[in-house]
Amino acid sequence: MPRKNATRVKKSAPKKAKSKSAATKKPAPKKRAPKKPALKKPTPKKPAPKKPARRKPASKPAAATVRPPSTRAVAVPKPGTVPPSAGVSPYSIPYHGAPLGAHVSTAGGVINAPPRAIDIGATAIQLFTKQASQWRERMLDAADARAFRAALAQSPVAFTNAHDSYLINLASPDAALRAKSTASFAFEMRRSNALGLDAVVSHPGNFMDDRASGIARNADAIIEALERVTGPTRLLMELTAGQGTVIGSTFEEMAELLQRIPAALQPRVGVCLDTAHVFAAGYDLAHDFDGVIARFADVLGLHRLGLLHLNDSKAPLGSKKDRHELIGLGHIGEAAFRRIMTDLRFADIPKVLETPKGEDMVTNDRRMLRLLRGFAIGR
């Protein structure tokens, strides 16, 4: 009996030891387990706030680059370096109509405009003779003017026009701004005459206070500039979309402005019809083409039409918004442009694109000019 009891005591001893060791081992993993997630949680949280901090400065320059679409801030290839991606030249499509082209860049000097016209397959060009968004006037060198004329003579371009500065407001009630605008407008006419351009396109101004007074001021400034600067370059007043206090969004209002010009100056003044502008102003070229043209002929007279700006419209009919789109991709659609390219009433009227340039100043213009040439021959 005593031996049995002894053996029992001995057997119970290791059992207690095992339970003690198990008890000591269990809390060890429990203490380590909370430490691991505690270390892991802060690590993903630290880089998270850094990412938006890095993205914020990147968004600021992006907003700045979107602001100057009017300056056509896209890649301008050097003359004679058209990339193969631009496709087949529009010249390959037979076309014997009025001069047809687009607005071209004068980066590097006005002498580069004619060869750039060749690059896109144009026979007409529009250009800026200075920075359109700056008041600073460019004094044209006589040698530059001669070089431009020589380059133009060696190109197939048969019609050239300038577009004046966006800052000019000949209808402003502010006397100082109107005087500055009149002087800038006169400089534009002087440069265009020196270059031998056929026309200058000008937007009527913003009346700001009273519409009738604004029309009168606009006409007076035109008269003053044309009397100050003489030459063969014709002034073409462009019909507008009608946003805000701008003048010239209706045929009647443009007629009223032109009627104020003295008879002696009338031969030097005409009209530029922008398809996107008149559509946004409420003239439905898409569904009432003949009606719109008949109204223009009755109110302004087709003899005054000196240039067509061919632009589809991103903005809907009557929206009063000036938003240009590629031909056939806007609210006007292809049909109206087919009519323009085949209507005998416009057979002798130069036509210039102001559609979006895309990335390289070449590809889109070539596509659009091929399309229009195709319309002219029934494609």
C-alpha cells in the first residue's frame, strides 16, 4: 500500500509540471499577437495621406494649360515636315472651286504660313499677324513682308486673310479702351495691307451699356480706322453667336452696323459668315439651309459675303455659345456643309476652317479639307 501511494504521488507531480508549462506558454503568444497588428496598422496609413498631397500640385498646372485653347497651344510642326500619320494630302482629290483652307500658325514668323498651307493641302489661309491675346503691337519689317509675299507666290494659296486681336472692342463705352482698340485695329489693317492680305476678319464689339449706342460706337471706330489706313485689304465683319453683350448675332443688327459706314468706304467692307456662330445664334442651317441663306440675301445681300468660316457646332441651336467642332461631328452635321460646297451661290466665296486642331496642327486640318473636297465632287 505505501508503494502504491508513492507511485501515485510521483505520477501526479509531472502532471502539475505540464500544466504549469502550458500555462506559461499560452500568454506568450497572446502578448505577441496584439503587437503584430499594432505595428501593421500605422504602416498603410502613413503613405495614404502622402498620395493626395503629391497629386494636388499636379492638378494646378493641368488647369493652367487648359486656359489658352484660343491661342491654339498645340504642337506646330516646322514647314515641310508633315508626319506620315497625317495621311494623304487633300491635293490628291481634284477640286477646282473657290480657295479652301484653314487657320495656320505663324510660329517662327509669317514667312512660315504659306509652306504650312502646303503641308495641310490648302489654297486659302487665315493667320494672326501678332499675338491675338496681347495688346503689344508687332511692327512688321519690310523684309519680312517681302519674304512672305515671295513665299505666297510660290504656293497654291489664292486667298489670305488675317483675324484681328481678341482684345479689341470697338463698341466699348469706355473711351480709353475704345481708343486703344481703334489704334490696335488700325495697326492690324496696316500690317495686313503690307503683307498683301485679301481681308481682315473682325468681331463686332461688346456694347456693355446700351445696344444702339454700342453699334454707333463700333461703326464710328471702323470709319476712323479705315480713313486712317488705306489699302486693298478688305474688312470683313464676322457674324457672332450672340453671347453676353456682343453685337452682330443677327443679320439685321449686322446690316444696321454696316449701313452706318459711308458710301465711299462701303466697297472696303463686307461680311464673314461663321457657320457655328450663326447656328448658335438661332439660324438653323441643319434643317432650314435654304431659308437661312435666303434671309441673309434679303437682309445683308450676298454681294457682301466675302468669306465663309466652316465650323460645325458643339453647342445646340440658339445656345448663343461659340463652340467649334469638326465637320460632321457637331449639331449642324454633314448635310449643310455638302450644300455649301456644291451651292453655286458660294462657288466664288473663299472658305476657311477654324475647327479643332488636335495634337499637331496638321492631321485634323488635312482630314477636314479632304472631306470638304470630297463633298464638292459628290463623294
